[in-house]
Amino acid sequence: MRIDQLVPAFHRGDAIGDEAFELRQFFRGRGFESEIYCLSRDRGLESQARQFDDFPPPSSQDLTFLHFALPSSLTTALLKLPSRKALIYHNITPPEFFAALNPEMARLSRLGRQELESLQPYVDLSLADSEYNRLELEQLGFRKTHVFPLYIDFAKYEKASSPFVFELFREDRVNILFVGRIAPNKKIENLIKAVFYYKKYISPLVRLILVGKTNTFPGYYQSISRMADEFYLKPEEIQFIGHVPDEEMFALYRASDVFLSLSEHEGFCLPLIESMIFDLPVIALASTAVPYTLGGAGILVNDSRPDRVAELVDRVAHDAALRAKLVASGRRELRKFKAFRREEFLLGRIKDVMGS
């Protein structure tokens, strides 16, 4: 029996690519033939993922997974296969977040949602990496929907962090960290407003650290950069770090006082889990998948009012008892996340679908 995975783009260090690779290893370890097929891949990954053009036709006794996060020709290709079909849904950001700044991205988002709906009658097993995503599939009528949490390589977080970066940021400032691409749904402007309030009304010793790609939405990045200038935030008070190596990102988690997310749309939000790994207290807007990923950890807020958010950041940064409580709750949630037996759960769902 073959269990293959289709991934539109296979990238180094990408969460979807990492999951596909981990699952392939598991399938092979259980005696299945298994390959990853993609439309594009990073140079150097040729041995890990094959081009979809080389995909051999499966039989009705095989199972084919599609990792879905964007529209692609793999959607229609999956519909035509004689094999049983499984979906792993990683979410699509709604088009309204992009309409004003990037009409093409808005178009792709709409197309992606249409393609997702087209899969509903054909998919035998529907997996989602968060309860929020599972509910979305259920509302679209998908059968046999289950939460299958995102694969996380916890071993990589045990690597040493950069002592230089840690010392560079561990001065007498409250460090507020956000990790994620600079995109409209992340609502970076609300983080800037909160930092401006903190600087003006609480203490000038504050810094917002933004880790993530800035080139995905250049117009949005330029607009929030202008906003920071208009709010008279100096380079030492707001820093766009960009995409950095793991050892530098780990150092920033360790050097920060609070992880703050006011994002209005998340399908999973891996940085929340990463914050728990580094004992960094979290404050986050209670939107989309965030409450499900945080579980009983962190502090959820229902709006992004700068005064409320800034005052809460200050309390978390300086109240030792509250910090200890938040760190403890993060560790509890992390233990629960690690305890989920992903591979055994998946094998059980596959047996249900294949009738054996």
C-alpha cells in the first residue's frame, strides 16, 4: 500500500514541509511505500520531495494526502485520482485582509477557498491542525473531521541560542516580542499603538521586537514603518528584525519579557507554542485559532485597545507572581501538547478509512 503526500511548495524550514517529511518517515517506518510530491521545492531538497510530474498513478488501495494552504493545480489533480483521499488543512487567510493592499493575494485567497469547497465531496479523511480549522471544514460539510496538531520538532529548540544577540537586547528596557510575517492580518499597527501608549504614559524604556519576513507585503510594511515614524518611535524602540537564523530567534525569545500578539487571523500560531517552550508569558487577542492553541496558558484579551494592552504588558513584565503563574500554565499546556500521540492517532484514522 502506498501513502503519498502532495505539497504545492516544499520549502526548507517551512512548517508544512517539516510535517510532510516527518509523516513520510513515519509511514515508511510502518512498512508503507511513501513519497512527497510537489510543484516546486527549494534547491537542495531534491532527495526529500519529488516533482509532481513524476507522480505514478495510485491504485484504489492506496491513500493520497493533500496539504492544503493555497490554491494549486494539485487540487484538481487529487479529484481525478482513483486512490482514497485525505486532506490536511492548514488554513487560508480570508481575502478581506488583503483587498486594499494586495488584490492579487486577495484573489488567490478567494480561489483557495473555492478550491477547498470543491474537495468536500471527494475527501475520505479531513484533518486540521487546530480546532478552529476543523470547525471550518465541518461547516463546509467535510466528513470525518479531526484535529491533527501541527508537527513540532521540539529537539531543535534545545540548540544553543546566540549569546551576542541575547546580551544585545538584555538592557534596561521592557522587550515586547512578536514573531510572524509582517502581514495585514497580523495587525502590526495595533502593536505599534500599544507601544506608543506604553512609551508615553508608562515608561520610555520599552522596545517592540518584530521577527518575521518584511517582503511578503511591501506596501503594508512601508505603511506601518511610516506609522512608527509618525508616532516618534526611535529605532531602539521598534526593531524590524526580519527573518533570522534559529539561534538568533531563540535568543530573542529568551531576552524578551512578553510575547504580544494582536493578530486577527491565525490558523494555528506556532509562536505561541514557542513562547511556552522558552517560558515567555503570552498576551494575545482571542481571535480565530489563538484560544485553542493557547489552551489554559497566557492571557487572552477581547480587544486591542492600546491603553488596556499596554497596562497589561507592564503588569506581566513586572509582577513576579503573575509571571510565575503564566510560566507554569504554559508548561502545563506544553506537556499536554507533547502528550498527544500523533502517529498512533493518525494510523487509527487511516485504518478507519481504508477499512482495515
